[in-house]
Amino acid sequence: MLNGERPLGLYAACGPRYIGGWALGALAPALSRGLEVCWVDAGNSFAAHHLARTAKRLGADPKAALSRVLLARPFTAFQLEAMVREKLPDLAARMPVVVAEPLALFRDPDLSPREKEARRCFGRALEALAALPTVLVLEVERDEPLWREYWRRLEGAARASARLESGKDGPGLKALERHG
């Protein structure tokens, strides 16, 4: 996706809080060259300033790079499910999709009384994500049992998964695992 290729399937990556900003910085060169991306910001953490600064540092027009990101913000797990099932299939046929921090919506304390319904909603959303042509799910890694359960399900449905870790050369994806 970053070099202009569109690898088909669902991919997942987790890491520290800055994983979304890191991904936007990594996408900046492709966005500057004309790539369009649908960014589903389920964690409400889209780093527009980081993307603009990175594009400017590359000598590209920050406004042009930002204009190539179609931003959507679901605020509930049920809105995310509807978006993934009803809106994203048409968009994903034209552009790669990034879904940032979807698990946060399924860990909402207000869903606790409706846990079974939330789990079914997650299953339907995950099935719809896996059916899209090119989708990358970014997650902030958490040390919570419910997060780990949902992450395992997401990772199991993905073609590959990775963890963002800091190295001597800066952040990078590590421990790529291929599935099915």
C-alpha cells in the first residue's frame, strides 16, 4: 500500500499510542503522489497535523496530501459495524481503507450490559472487514483481557499482523505473522 501496490486482504497492526500518526507519516509520500485513502477514525485520534508536517518535510503540498484522506468517524460500535458493512465496500473498491482503533468502540463500558450483542456486532464488523479488498486495522495495544480477546479474533481473521516497536532507527513494524 505504501509503495503504490494494493495488497489484497485484511492486515492488522498494534503498537503504542502513536501508531496512527506513524501510519499517516508512512503514507505521506504515497498521498503526496496521488494515492487516496479512506481513514476510519474509530479512536478519534486522526493526526492531521502530523500528516501535514510530514508532507511539508517531503516537499509536498500538505493540503493536497490531507485532501486525499477521506475521513470517517464512527462514535459507537454499532455505527462502525454499519459503516463497515454498508459504506466501505463501495469505497474499498476504489481505495485502500485504514481503520484506526476500532476495538475501543467495543470496549465501551456502556456496552457491558449488552455484552452478547456487542460481541455479535464485533463478529459482523470483523466479517465485513475481512471481505474488503484492502484494509489495514491499526490498534493501540492494551493490557486488558477484553482488548486481548478482540485482538486475537482480529489477528486470526487477518492475512498478516504486525507490532509497531521502536528500534535504533526509529519506529518500525516487527514480528510480522502471516495467516491462512
